[in-house]
Amino acid sequence: MTTVKKIILTAVVPLLTLSMTSFMSPFQQQTYLRGYQYLVSTNHDTPFKYTRVYSNSGNEFVTKYTIYHPTEGYASIIITATHFKDEKKIVVKVTDAGGGIFADINQEETTYETASLSPFGFKGSVRALGGNRVPNQLMVKFASNKFENIKVMHIAGSHENNDFKFFVLDEK
């Protein structure tokens, strides 16, 4: 075997293998969670897949959910939960993943007195009228006992033509 072949086999091939593994690993590590969309008018659940990513900047802790279209598979809805730790306030925004001038769909806020791992939020008027079959307008909980990042369990998605849509993300 020539010296050039030895160099390629001992140096270049392992580097190529390592770079391919490093490039592919984020795709392989993607974990899809399951949730569902609930429509009040039809009393129907539509399952979907979503991903969740945690991040923070100072005392602002952000959880970003990307909800994928149930049949087409593209990102359709983005839910962003921001915990303002100093203010003890959580803001949850629902936006259209496609962007544009009408991308903002809904925003809900809640506060807390003392952090705990128990879910908190509020039922909302649609649940008051529709009963327990309707998800809460906003229901969140802390992701861990560090009381930083938030998990969204229920969020009101939209209300078009008197048809109320909710997203339920509390995977079991």
C-alpha cells in the first residue's frame, strides 16, 4: 500500500466519518411529542406532532413549541411561552409559523405568587360554558423544580367564525 493511501485511510476517512456523524446527529436526535387540537364546534380532537426547545436569556426563560400540520407535516403553529422570573409572570403567544402581517393568533398571560410544580392558569369563559370537555384557556406548569422554563399544557388557539380552537400539549 502506498504512503498516500495509508494517509487517506488513517486520517481523511475518520475525519469524513466524524463530520458526517456530527452533521446528521441533530436530525437523528429530534424527538417528536404528541398533542392534539380541539375544536369546540365539532367536539373533535385532531392529533399532531410537535417539538419543544428550552432557552433563556438572563431571567427570561423561553419554551418554544413548533406544531406540525397533522397531515402535511410542515410547521404550522409556533407557541412561545416566556417566563419573566423577576415579575413572576408567564406570557404565552400563539403565532402562525408562516409569518406575515396576520401571524399573531393569540396571547395569554398569567402570574403566580409562589412557584410550585402544580399546573396553574385559568379556565376561561369557553370552558365555563362548555364544561370539562373544553381545555383551559391557559394552563401551564414549570418544567422542573428550578422553576425556570414553562411547559404549556393548554392554550386557546383561535376563535374564527365562533369556532374556538385549543391546543393541548400535556403529553402523557
